Amino acid sequence: MSGPQFVVHENKQDLSAAVARSLGEEIVAAQRARGIAHLVLTGGSMGGGTLAGLRDQHGPEIDWSSVHFWWGDERFVPLGDEDRNDAEARDALLDHIDVPDGNVHVMAPSGGDFGDDLDAGAAAYAQELARYAAPGADVPAFDVLMLGVGPDAHIASLFPQHPAQRDVDASAIPVRESPKPPPLRISLSYPAINAARQVWFLVSGEEKAQAVAHATSADADPWDYPASGAHGTEATIWWLDKAAASQLPS
């Protein structure tokens, strides 16, 4: 694994379009190489904008029947709640393409099959991941795993100095007392994230610049800056606009 790459664009709109182009290319390449593609989606405006761009730019080129969609984390709230990352993804892309329902792997909602049992919901997602993993692995080798980064450098639902960071025995973990509401969540763990072929950080805005600078410094500690603990087995790419990159060393 080589060191992280930095790709910087003028503004958020240009950045989102560039990520969408590259994501489409990676999906096509994965399908040609292995007949299937596994993606891990992220929420937020960059995640949603990327998926909308993917729909507009690459729809005809991609065989959606052989693309599997996963999530890096999810709020443990009812299905259809606007706070859920999967609701945003459906609006931006999934409801507009011909993808089989079985290829869309949502994390458990509250009030669903597991009621309000957060632990059971996380365990069920771990089992679903294992179904698509190679022998001896816990998760698929995700082709691209996308992550947003918070102003505190959190990724997925792994927050600074939060005990969920230490939960590395399962691929999907319950998160309680999240410092960012809602308090109950399900998240991929570090081992699951770091099994991805490529990890992409999607970051825009000056309010994220300090987090980017800290998380990419040579001595960053994931306990304080969780984004520093994530990397791909083949590539780690920081997709930034100029504002988010403004505190990086020249």
C-alpha cells in the first residue's frame, strides 16, 4: 500500500463531479476484472452529490445488476427517516437505476426486524457482509469505500476518543452515545473499512480544513483523529476542494 494521494478541485461542485466520474470508471473496471463491484456509500452533501453525478454521467455504461451497495454507517432511526443515509442515497441514485433489491444492503432501522435492539441490528449487518466475503474474510473486498470527514475528523460513526473505535472484533458494530445526534448508530469497524481496495475521503469546506490537516499529518493518532486510521489496501485518496485543502502543507 502506497501513501495517501491528494486530489484537489476548485470548489465543491467541481469536486463532486470529478469524484462521480472516477467512481463510474472504477465500477466499470471492477466489473470487467471481476464481474461485480462492491461500493460503500457515505452520506452528507458530498455523498449525495457524488451519487447524483454518477447517475447522470455513467448510467448507460454500468451494469447495475452486478453492483452491490453497502453503507459505512447509519443512524438507528426508523426506515424512511430523512436522517438515514440510505434515504439520501435512494433519492440521489438508487430509485433511478435498475438495481436489484438484493444488491442494496441497508443497515437495520429501529422498529424493523430487530425492534430497538441495536446490537442485533449490527450483528445482522456483520452476517450480511460475511455472506459476500471471500473464504476466510469477514467482508467483501470493497472496490471503493467512501467516507465523509467531520470537523472533528470523525469517519463513519467512529468519533474521537469514543469507545466504539476500540470495537474491532466485528465488521459492523453498535455505537451508543454518539456525540453527534442521533445517539444510536451502526458503523463499520476499522478492520472492515481497511479491507477495502480503495478508501476515498470526500471533503469540502473550510470548516473541515483543520481536520484534514491533522488527520493526514505523519504523527496523527486515530484515537484523536479517526480519519487517520482508515486506509485502502491498494489506494487511499483524499478528494478535496481548495477550502478543505487550505491548511495542508504546500
